[in-house]
Amino acid sequence: MTTHSGGCHCGNLRLTLRLSQSPEATKTRACGCSFCRANQTKTTSDPNGSVDIWAKDWSQVERYRFGTATADFLICKRCGIYIGAAAETESGWCSVTNLNSLDDRALFVNAPTSTVHDGETVESRIARRAANWTPTVFHI
């Protein structure tokens, strides 16, 4: 496991991401949705890893939903930084991490693969996330 810390600019939102492979071997994605394109995200997930997310003040965290409203896009209300998206599945919470929010983001050298999930049913979207996203614990 490799461990990576990060969060938002003002320090309200923090995360610790544990990946089952090195940053150089980690696959990255550029989601094709309008939100991710506008924020130029570079994300990753690891079903064999884990991520812990906490905030100094959860009232300053926006859980933005759009489209199918099946994921919370976590944005700090103070500084506007998007750290990732989380979804609740039958097996618990899982998420993708915006690598741009990591302290050591420069280590993730792979060019992102473009992904488009238009046309997915809600059921298939949730199943894909449960199979591929990182198991997540929120510290409230």
C-alpha cells in the first residue's frame, strides 16, 4: 500500500488515500461529465485501497449532486476545492479521489484516460462504482 494525503486549499477538508499500487502504476481518469471537464479533474480509485475523509467543519462542505443524483461531489465552501465524489452502495460508501487535491499529486504521472458514462442506468452506475471505486470512511 502507498499512502497519500491531501485536501482542500484552506485545510477544512482532508483525506488520506491508500492505494494498492505505486503512483507511477496508478491508472487515472478524466471523467467526461460537464462538472469534471469544467474542473479539469484527474481522478483515480482503487477497490483494493481505502480513503478516509474528514473536515474541521462539515457545515463548510458542499455535497453537490447533479444528473442522476447518485454521488456527492465534495467541495469546500470556503476555498472551492473539489476533492472527489462519493456514493453509497449496498456494501457501504465508496469514492473517487481528485488527484489534483493530493499533496503529492506530481507523482501520478500517467495521462488520464477519458471516460464517458452517458446512457448508464442508475443501477449499472451504482454497480460500477461498488466494483471499482475506493472503499471510503467519513469521519464526522
